[in-house]
Amino acid sequence: MTAIVALVFLLLQATTPAGQLQVGTAVRPETTTVGQHFIATIRVRVPNGTQVIFPTRPDSGAHVDSAGAMTRTESTAGGFTESTVNYVLAAWDTGGQSLGLDSIVVIGPAGQRTAALKNFAVHVRSVLPADTSLRKPKPYRPAVTLKAFNWIPWAVAAAAIALLGLLIWFWRRWRRRVARGLSPLQIAERDFARIDSQRLIESGESERYAVEMVRVVRVYLAATVPAAGQSATTHELADSLQRSPVVPTQRLLDVLDATDLIKFARERSTAERAREIGVQARRIVTDVNTALEAASEAAAKAKAA
């Protein structure tokens, strides 16, 4: 094969009535390197009505393997059928390598025969320099020295974190157990007293004082008024409590709006304004509790009557 795309046809005598079987092979490129893809082509010309069976892939014993899908095309002219098959292959060793595509099978009116593909190979050149003594390998890297890992401080820190988490869990459980025997009003009064004991206004934390006092109101309302969900926004509370007979809705919305500006708009609050919000929070809880007790007494009297 002197040209890349040339096919050398081998004329083989056939037992078919037409008289001849023509087979040609080609490799493109003729010289390749290890791992580089190349195309192997088999072209067969047989009389019409003759079946040609091509190998599906290289033989497993070859140093060549498939690297893509096999394609087959056919054309008919002058009473003959010409079939062309292209294989995408790659070689894994240097030197002259047989492609492992040894023969094709032809089935005609006279029976079945096998046509051998002689000298169907590719030359695989090495990419190493001719004189390997000229290669200069990189020097060895110095040995890596691994320092002993001191895990004791990390273990102590992990144990401390676990102990702290356990103490917080016990404290919350204890608070829930203590609060279990208290009424919502008693819980609110206890929380109001706890916030006052922190002296937040005197320490310059007026905003935190106002927010904490209103939070107690939200917890109390969530426990006593079904429509006042603790997760509801200010506008949602306004809609749900608009016609509530026990909640002073307008006063509640005033303190909620004021603390929303502190929480979300980072508005500053004076000590006097924070104290006023705290006073209103206590009054709302007291007024709601009074209204609930009155409604309960009225219901009890109506039931007794």
C-alpha cells in the first residue's frame, strides 16, 4: 500500500457462477503510535445474491482493540455488490501488529467459503527517543516527614462540646417540666420578671428589652388564643384577630410594628420608648387574661342556667 487511501485488491478464485471474489484492505494511517486511533478498511466485491460476513471486532489475542463503532456501506452495479467496512482501532504495543481481522465468510449459491485477509497489519512506532540514555529523569523528591498528630486537645474539645450540649438539653427539659404546672399567665409573669432582672435598659440594650417583652406576649397569646399562632407575621395576626372579643388588637399591632422596625429595620429605641413597650406588653397580657376569665364565667353561668 503506497497511498493512504489506496486499496490493494486480491483476486481469489470463487466457486460462484460469476467466477471471482475481490477483496481489498487498507490502513489509514499506515504508521501510528500506541493508543492513537486509526482506520482499517475491508472492501469486498461479489456477485449479487452473495452474502458477506465481516468480523465484528479484532480477535482477543491481538494487541489491537476497537476504539469506535464499525460502519458498513454497500453499492450495487453491473451485477456485483461492493461492501465496504471501516473499523476504528487502536494498538497497545509497538512494532508490526496484526489487526486480528483474519478472514471473512462468503455464502453464495455454491455454498460457504472463508477468504483469509493476508498481511492485514499496522506498524506502531515508539515515541521514546532512539537513545534512551539521553533521558534525564527528575530527581527524587525528598521523603515526606509525617508529624505525630496530637489528638488529645481535639478529644477534650469534643467532650466539652458534648457536655455543653447535654447540659443545655437538660436545662430546656427542666424548664418545660417546671412550666408544665404553670398557667399561661404565670409563665408570662415569670418571663417578664426574668427580663426585668437582666436590667437590659440600664446596660444600653433597650432594643433587646422591647423585643423580649413583646416575644412574651406572642407566646402568651399563642397559648390562650387559638387564632394567634406564634409563627404568624404581624399582618397575619391583624387579619386573624381583627374581630377578636378578648384581644386589644390595635394596641397589640402598635407594639408589634414597633418591634418589627427594631428587628428587621435595625431601628434604634430610646430607654423611655422601650419601657413604654414593656408596659404595654404587660397590659395586653393582663387585659386578655381578664377578658378570657370573664368569657369563661359567662359561659359557665349560661350553662348552669
